[in-house]
Amino acid sequence: MAGQGEKTALQSRSIQTRNKIVAAFEALLKEKAFENISVAEIADKAGVSVGAIYRRFENKDAFIPLILEAYKKRIEAFAADPANHLEPDIQAGLFPALQEMTRLAWRFLEKDANLLRAAFIHARTRPDLVGEEWDDLLAVSAAGYAQLLRLFAEEIQRPDINEAAAMTLYLLNVGISEYGLYPKEGPAAVLALPPEMFTKSLARAIYGYLTTAD
């Protein structure tokens, strides 16, 4: 489906060209930040003319919906890999599960930092282009965290599991994105922790929230 600013490709050849452009854009996002990618670079990597891109995309902003499209693909691929499955040990308790959760989040960020940076920025600055799917992704994530927390209901002191899951999602995303995407800017600049120590500390902070009664 075409996003806002993208012109619908109807013919098979046009669809193939669009797929080349999308693949080139996603590949460039692995190499550099969205703001540093030019339309000419996308065209060159896709093996098409700049005019071919403008026949399908009104401007560079029309690529913003593709950021979310790529982000969803990465999440699905990451989740499909058995190496990234979170299998909590109920007997070991809540903290080890949270620690593994933060490690997985960091691993995902390390693979696609430029994509995540673009997704987070444009979800806030251009919600008109990102659409409601971003909110849907967050809702699915919150539901997953709620399912995880229910496994450790005896340890958790928060009165509302769904609210606790939403806060867990918030703390995890803010912590990982601030420290992983902007390590030399803002609050993250005062920290000097290697990833293993940072993820453990973040898990400890979330654990403290979940196990502290009002």
C-alpha cells in the first residue's frame, strides 16, 4: 500500500522499480542516518534514475512511511529468530527475566541504530506521515510485557499489571533509545557504562519500580 506522498504503482514493472527503491533505501539506512541520505543516493543504489524516484515519491518526506515499514520488518525478523526469544525462568525470578529483556532490546538496537533513530524521531515529528500503525506497534508491545509480568505476579507490587506493563515499555524504550542512540547527548552523556553494565542497571531500575509498593 502506498504511503502519504507516494504514488501508487499499478503496473508490474513499476512495482518492481518501487521494490528496488525501497530495498535501496533500507540498505542505506543501515549505513547512515535518514537526514544524511539523498534522493540521488537512493537512485544510485537502486540502479534507477532520480526521475524514476520522483515519479513514485513526491519528495524525500514520502519515504518516512517506509521507515516504519522497514522497522516492522526488522521486528518480525528479529522475533522469528529463536536466538532472540525471551524464555523466562519462573524459578529464577523477575530480575533475570528483565535483564534478558534489556539485553535483547540492546541487541536489536545495535543491529539497526539508524533505522530506530529515524523511527523514533519521525514518530514524534511527523505523526501525519507515520500514521496510526506506530501506536498499534506500541499497544502490541505493551500487551506482551503485561503477559510477561503476569508470570511474576507474586513479586510485582504494582496494583495494575497493564499500567505496570505500559511503564515498563516506556522505561525500556526511553533508556535504550537515549543511551543507545544518543550516547553523547543529553542525560546519556553523564554515563560511561559498557552495554552489559548499562542493560543490567536499566533492568534493576525497572525491577525497582515493579517491586516497590505505593
